[in-house]
Amino acid sequence: MSQLFNPSRLKLARLRRGISIKGLGDKIERTSRTISNYENGHELPPENIIESIAKILNFPFDFFFEDDIEEFDTEAVSFRALSKMTATQKNIATSAGQIAVLLNNWIEKKLNIPPSQLPDYKDLSPSAAAHALRQEWGLGELSINNMIHLLESKGIRVFSLLYNAKEIDAFSFWKNGVPYIFLNHQKSGERSRFDAAHELGHLILHKHAKPQGREAESQADSFASCFLMPEDSVRSKAVFMPNLENMLHLKKHWKVSVAALVRRFKDLNLITDWYYQKLNIQMSQNGMLTKEPDGIEHEKSLLLEKVFKLLWSQGITREKIAHELVLPLTDLDNLVFGLSTPNEPVPVSKPNLQLIR
């Protein structure tokens, strides 16, 4: 631990909790100017003030005396539905991203983790990129059983958003050559899978460009649709003039929402615009646009599950991890799909990961 107060960590903790400078100042009876001075290093907060801030923000006292946490260009972050997000929500997400990078770097020092195997398809159309990636990864026309497991096997770090992030669907970014995806598990399992594919599209289509804006979002949506529901596979199972019952049956094959499958049928000209509107009206009348019928379970990280099982076998508990990283337990738990606590006795046999000595 550094002996000096770190202003950047105060700012990160405040943003992570979604509290404004004025809001924090009001809670500790200090002016906004004083809080700003604390955050830009122009004024050193007294120890009792740091203790109050730590309690209000629910961060360990020592957190504010550690080294800088890596920052990244927020303009290079892809946010799902960015136009609907407030600045506070965006700050909550990016600060969670910084903490996830800190956790990932800690894990990589302990274990051998698969390196990234993502190609750069910036010169391809979304549909061509989806087809090329399926071929490169040997998927052919098969339905993807588990998106998170697939992404992790290709070196993508996948984390969860379970804390004060209801309005944030998903986001992704590259950091030090490592791709990251964050998924909100307050959405349906089908929606989360589509979000994962959407962010994958951003990672391979917009690595060297600004992954934001209507065009970038449209491209990522198109990629996700083509990647999850490959054309030949959809055509081979298509039903003429399908009704909602047909769609409910078919959606289970690709593990997508009814709405996503209906849209895919329209994009492939398997149904007319008029029929597409008709099905949408029926979905709305049956509540299918707000609650997914016959929903699937949320997918969880296999990599993190293996990581924690191996750490547990070495006597490294979530409490020890949080202590070493100087993080609140809740922030650790909420990033890792709740996998940091064992649900059953730790097995003697070890997963296929190795500790780095």
C-alpha cells in the first residue's frame, strides 16, 4: 500500500457508486469545490474525512491509498443503447470496467489464461464477418450451445453487471490487447446471448474505430443476428407463413428471443413486411416483447468458475482476493456472476488451469 492518498481512486469509487461531487460533498458536509480539490490532488483530505468517504462509498479505507487503476478511453467503449444512458450510468459502467481489468490482471498473474484469438474484420460487412468468424472457429451452421463459454474459449474476458446497472444492457472494449465484454443478467437469458453476440460484433468490426453511434449499433445488431442464426440453418428450418407457435418452437434451436427470430425471418425475406408487422402486433398483445416466453437460463462464465475452484483448492478465498485487491466483496461478486463463493465442497481434482509460480 502506498502511504499517500490517491485522488484518482476517490474519483473512481465515487463514480462506481453513481454519486455526484455535490452528492458526496453533502454527505460529508463539504463543498463541491472541496471534493473537486480532493479528486484533482489540490487538497489532501484529513484521515477522518477519508474514513467517512470510505464508509459512504462502501470501499475499504486502504483502497484510497493504492496505486492508480488503469484508465481507458471511454470513447473506445461500446455501450448497448448508449443514447438511453445517462452520464451517471455510463460512469458506473466504465468504473466497473476498470475494476474488472484490475481483477483480470490479478488473475493472469496467478493463472495461465487463454490468449485472445479474435480476428480484425473491419473491412467486412456484418453478415460476411459473421460467416467468416463461424468458419474460422469451426462452427459451420451449428447452433451455439453457450455464448459465454465460446467467447471465453477465444480469449474474451466476460464479466457480469449485477449491481446498480439495470439500465445498462451490455458494453465492451479492448484493453492492452485483451477484449472485454460485460453482460447484464437482469435481462432475459435470450437477450443476454444476443447482447454477447452484439458486443462480439463491436470487438471484431470496430476495434480501430469509434464503436458508438447508430451505424455502429446497426452493424453490431446485424452481426449478432447473422452469427446466432446463420442463414442456411434458418432457411432449412423455416416454416411457410409461420405463426407464433411455430416461432416459439423454432427459437429454442438457436436460443434467441421470439422477436429476434421474427426479425431474422424478415431480413431473409422469409416473411413479408406486412406479415412481420402482424407477428409483432401479436407478440405485443401476448406480452412477448416485455417477457420472454419459455425463457432459457442465464449463461455464466466457465472460465471464472474454473479459476475460483482452483484458487479455493489453494486456500485462496474470495475474502483473500478482495483483501489483496483492496475491493469490497460486493464489487467482486457482482463482476463474476456470483461464482466467487462455492456452492458445494471444493473437489480434490483440479480444473485445466495452472497456477503461475
